[in-house]
Amino acid sequence: MLSDLRFACRQLAKAPGFTLVAVLTLALGIGANTAIFSVVNAVLLEPLPYPDSGRLMTLCESPQPGSNIPFASGGAFMDWQDRSTQFQSIAASHGDNRNLTDAGEAVRLSGYEVSSGYLGVLGIAPVMGRDFLPAEDTAAGDNNVTIVSHDLWQTHLGADPAIVGKMIHLDGVGFTVIGVLGPHALFQDDSSFLVPSHIRSTPHRQNRDYNYVVDVTGRLKPGATAARAAEELTISKEATRTLYPVFKQKWSVGVISLHERIFGNVRPYVLTLLAAVGVVLLIACANVANLLLARATVRQSEIAVRVALGATRRRIMRQMLTESLLLSVTGGIAGLFLAMASIRPLVSFAKIQEISGSSVSLSPAVLGFTLAAALATGIVFGLIPALSASSPNLNIQLKEGTRGSTVGQRRKAQALLLVSETALTVVLLVSAGLLLRSFYNAMNSNPGFNPDNVLVFDVSISDAKAPTIADKVRSQQLLVERISALPGVSSAGICADAPMNGGNGLGDLISREDRPETRNDQDAMFNSVGGDFFKALQIPTLSGRILTNQDDTEKAPKVMVINDILARNLFGKEDPVGKQLHFKGDVWEIVGVVRSVRQVQLDYDNAPEIYFGRTYFPWRSCIVVRTTVPPLTLAPEIRSAVHDFDPDLPIANLKTLRSSVDSSLQVRRVVLVLLGIFAGTATLLACVGIYGVISYSVAQRTREVGIRMALGAGRWQVVSMILAQGVRLVIIGLVIGIGASIGAGYIIAGQLYNVSRADPAVIAAVAVALMTVALIASWLPAIRAATVNPSIALRSE
């Protein structure tokens, strides 16, 4: 084996040009695969950094099997906690925003209200201090205790080693710090604090509708399964069925892994990229195999002599495979350095968040993958040349040099490889084209509002400053009025969720009051708005009027504005203004209809939505400001105005609405760019492959070309003949690739937006592009063949 390796090294050293091209081609394919697999490993394969993380589950309410809503009501959580026998423990968390006023300038923090035992479910504990006591999650216990994140402790609490036992103020209320978490301890990595939720001692949090929603996490007992747990809780729900709203009484319980909850949405995109780089690697293999076949022709006399001297076919194959494996390992090492250089830019460009301390890196699993890919690649691209070279026709090759049936067989093998890489390139190009059209369609979809020249930011007026709902609403109105008066501001409003600003929206069910038999039949998002919200976003009013401050008091009649989709769903062509709806146990009058907006992201279709005053939901507050100047230039004035209004009121997440809209397509943009790069690489490799095969063919057909020209064939006839050879192979690859790309369209169907899986325009564009590439790649060899001197060609062999 060592002698084979030494001989392989000598052979590759004798052909530095061939070796360099082959190694670089393999490095490109293996490096891209390693970089993408490092993402796959971190996101999909590595377990969450919690003890026995495979037993951590998210409990969901399910309107129908397989349709899990990844959050639940506080009452449902209590039912599950009381009735489950499959879970070792169950806990709930509810997102919360509070203002920290102990760090000089006030800071708005994101945190969680959690039930007792939350950290225990995850299997972690504070690195300083202690966990919550069960009594601290009850009405009689001390609820004003908090556990802070490592990041908050370092950045705003001065990394005080004696912080445990000290008091900090959240929304003006004193909380005693009882613990500090380790770095990246929670999968919600933006969480700065935990406080007790005391669900069981707070009546409104025990409702089974969506007035108080929680994420429910459970740890299965050893031997228990998610399916059995879901079945048990669904059956046990019968005992409490009548306590649920009518629309939820027939719902079941879903149980999915916590890992699926966190990463499930990105799995299709990541696997698409992994498949794409796999295709690039196969194309690279085909190219190197073609290089080896061409090189085998040059070495056929050498191999024939070795066989004549007694070398067996097995011995020749072993030698050839040793050379291909040496090439692949060298390419793998080069690819590893390429991956190391590209992982950080990839993570930065894709904005892959490091969750729970896991990171994208060259872990042992990734290194193992690279080694396996290199070895498999060496066998894949080396097998056909090895088989071809190990069975020479001694009579022909020792007498006639390069002419013979073996050359014809190699030419067929090269043609087969070229057809294969063309087909694979078509699949990649069509997939990239479909995603490009999807991205274009999404970017050009009408969001229903004008995001240009709009600034958005979050505020949270504390209960200490505004203890009642009326106080909160009045404070919010005054703040919006102060901002509206700033020079450069044309209008300002407030809402619970600005479109595409990171919130998932709020939802509930609604029905026509005059049709009780259809009660709770229509799901709708809802938003509480105030000020000039509709004017600031330029959402058109289609009928009736919009809400005013006079509608926004607890004594005012309950009125709402609905969007055109809900109006159409509930009333058809009737004018809904003046009609009544049943919502959250009350009767509401419709006073206006506005155009629907895309609330979550540009590639999500518009949904039914209702708007009502801040009085009915004042707890989440996002201010929208339309400006007559570039929005960010007003940031200092807005900060100053808010500070003058309340020095303890920080603003958070200040940005332009346009940036929010653009970032809503971030995943699509990343996948499209990367897939486009891989498709472009595949096209380049295919171009090189076509050029190489046609050049090899021309070299082998020099005598034939000379005879044709000696018999009167013109140069353009020769050029046409050579071009036709390349185009014919590409057409065969195109036909096969188009068929395969239709199948690939079904695989990526969930990532397409307003485009057919077999879009004719995309397929036609790919066909034209590849035919152009084929003509360009075949042109130089064809011109070279046409300039052959017939007399020299006839003497060449």
C-alpha cells in the first residue's frame, strides 16, 4: 500500500497542472459541503445543551391533528400540569417587558414570567444564588424576586459578585436578585430576567382562552413518549371540556420536541442548502472523473506495459483508486481550510443566532463528515477511470497508441458524466430560479401599508407610573401627542404590534352577533391602536371611519374597525359598517373597514384582522412615527422627547419600518443568495466539464478531422460538427435535468411563493442559459479543430 501511495505521489507531482485543477475543484465541493454541514449540525443534529434534552417537549393546543399552536392558555397549562402522568415536570413561561431603572439611564428589558420549577424542567440551575422556591409562585409568597441573566449581570449590574440578595427595580417595583444564570443558559437568548408568574393565584391568568398565553415546556419521564403523552392529555381533557371556550372544546393536545419548536421552521431551508452543495460536490466529482479519464488515455501505454509484465486488473485498480483517494484527501484538506475561512462570514451573513450556547463550528462531527466526504468522493470519481484503465486491450494499445476501442469506451464514459453533471446543474439552476421568482413576488407584494419614512420603537409604561388602564391609555396618548408635535413628524400612532416588526400578532375568534349559530367560526388577528395609527402607516379607509380618542375610554361604546378580508368573510358584499360582532364575550359595533395588511411578513398572505382602542389591550406598546425627513435623523429628538416625558421610560428596538419589512424575508434572502452561489458554481463547473470533454474529443479526433478536411470539408462544417457534439450532450442532460427539477420542485414547494413548481419561464431561462454555456464552452475546441492542417493531422498518429 505504501508503494502505491509513493507511486501516486510521483504521478501527481509529474502533472502539476492536472493535480492543481483537480484539487481546487474538489476543495470547492468539499469545502462548501463542510461549511453547510456545520450549520446543519449546529441547528438540526446537535442536542440542546440541557441534560437529556431529547426528553424536553413543548405542549401545544391543536385545532386538528398535526396543526399545533405552539403556545397555550394559562388554564390549559394548569390542566396539563394536574393530569399528566407521562411528564416528570411541566412549567410555563410568558414573555414580559420591564424597565430597569438602576443602571443610570433606564433600560427596557425582555424577560419571562415563569411558573415554579421552570429551570428544573430544563435541568439547569443558577451559577450564583438559588432557584425560585415553590412558595414564591403563590399569592402568599414573596413574588418580588428575580433571577437575572449572565448578560444583564455583566452589562447593567456591573458584574457585582455580591449581587445576590440586592434589590433592582423593574417598572419601579423592587425585586430581590436571588440568582444569576450562566452564559446562554436559556434557549430564549434575549431573556434578561425571570420572575414568578403565580398563574394559580391570579384569576385572569387561569382563563382557557388567549387572554394570557404561555409557552409550556415539559420533561418526559424515562420511557414515556410524546405520542402517549399527547393521547393521555387529549383524553383527560374531557373532564374539563366545558371550562374551555366553545371553539376550543374539541381541540386536542399536541406534544413536539423542544428542538423542533426552536428549529423546525428553518429545517426545510437548511436541508435545501445541504442538498444543493451535495449536488455541487457530485458535479465536481464528475469533472475530476473526466480529468482522470483523459489522463488515463495519456497513460494507457504505461498501463498496458504493466499489464503485459504481469500486473493484475485488481492491482491496476488499486493503484488508480489510490491516486484518486490521494487527490480527494488533498482536496478535503484544502476544503477544510476553505470551510474554516467561510463559516464566520456565512454565520454573519445568514444571521444565524447562537442559541443556548451552541455554535456553528468545525466540531468533531463536522470533521468526521469532511473525512467521510473526502473518502467517498475519491471512490465515486475514481471508480469509472479505474475500471476503464484496468482492462486495456494490449494488442491495440501496444501497437496503435491512442487509437482503439478503449478510447471509444472512455469517450462514452465522459459523455455520460457530462450528461449527468448537466442534469444536476439544471436541477440547481431551476431550483434557484424558482426561489428567485418567489423572492421577487414576495418583495413586490403589496403589504397594505407604506413602510417608507416610518420609524418604530417599543415603550413600556410601568404600573407604578400608570396604575390603572385609564392612566396607561392617557399616558400613551400624551406621549404620542408630544412626539407628533416634533418638527419633521407628520403623524404618529401607537399599537400593540406594528406590521412585520417581530411580533407574531394576537388572535382570537369572532362571529356575527345576528347569527349565533355560527358563533366562533372566524379566526382573526387583533390589534389595539391609538393616535394617528392608520394615517402614520397610510392604511386606506375603505368604508366608515377610523377610531378616535373618544372611542378609547372604558365608558365609551365598544366599537372596532375591521379589515376588508374579515368584512368579506363575514358579510360578503354587504356593507358591514353599523353591524355587530361578538368578540371576547361582548358585542362590538363596526364603525369602519380598512385595507388588509401583511402583519407577519411579506410572503404571508393577508389575514382577517380587527382593530380596537388601547383601553382594551394597553400592555404592549409600539409607537409608529411617519416623518418628512429621513427617519433615523429624528432618533435623537424622539429619545429626548420621551426622556422629557418620563426619565424612567426607555425606548427599545428603534428602527425604520422599511428595515423590518426587508428583514421579514431574511431567511429567503439568505437561501436564495447561497443557492444562487452554488448554482453559479455548478454552471461554471459544467462549463469547464463541457470544454474538457469537447477538447479531449477534438484531440482524439484529430486524424478524423484531417481526413474530412482533406476530402473537402470546410472549416465551418468542422466547427458545426464539434459544436453539435457538445450541444447534443447538453440537450440530453437538459431533458433529464428538467424532469428531475420538476421532482425537486415538489421538495421545495413549501418554500415557493406565488410560483408554480414547474414554472415554464424559469425552465426556459435555464435551458437558454445552459445552451449558451454549451456553445461558448464548445466554441474554442471547435475553432482549434477547424484550424488543423490536414497534412499534419494525417501524420499525427
